[in-house]
Amino acid sequence: MKKFFTITFLLFTFTLYAQQQTGGLLGNVTAEKDSLQLASVILLKTTFTDTTDKNGDFELKNIPPCKYHLRIGYIGYENFQ
């Protein structure tokens, strides 16, 4: 199994919505400089998930402030956590 890909861009921001702080997570998943389409992006122990688009981009929205563990999976690669 190949070693897993890298997240080339990761941004975590918090905004204020209706007096509740939430944030978002944006990123791009690549392997050897190639974008990976349909990689699974999961915040563990939550219901926040996404899959990457044709450019390897993903976005998770409305995430409450907390410490999270992120896992990215793609067929043929080891999970990245």
C-alpha cells in the first residue's frame, strides 16, 4: 500500500453565526502532485464528512470550536490521520 498523500492547503476559520461560533475547514488533497478526486475527508467522532471534487478540494462547514482529528482516505493509499 502506498504512503498517503498530503494536504496541500488547510485553513481553519471561525465566524459568528446567530451568537454561536462555528468554523470551516478547506483543503486540497494530492498525491505526488496529482489531485485526488473522491478522497474521503472525515472529522473523527463527528458527523462532518466530505469527499474531494475533481480538483482534490474539500470543504467542511459549520464546525463548532473544539479539537478534532481529521482522517483522509483513498483507495490504494494508507489513511492519513
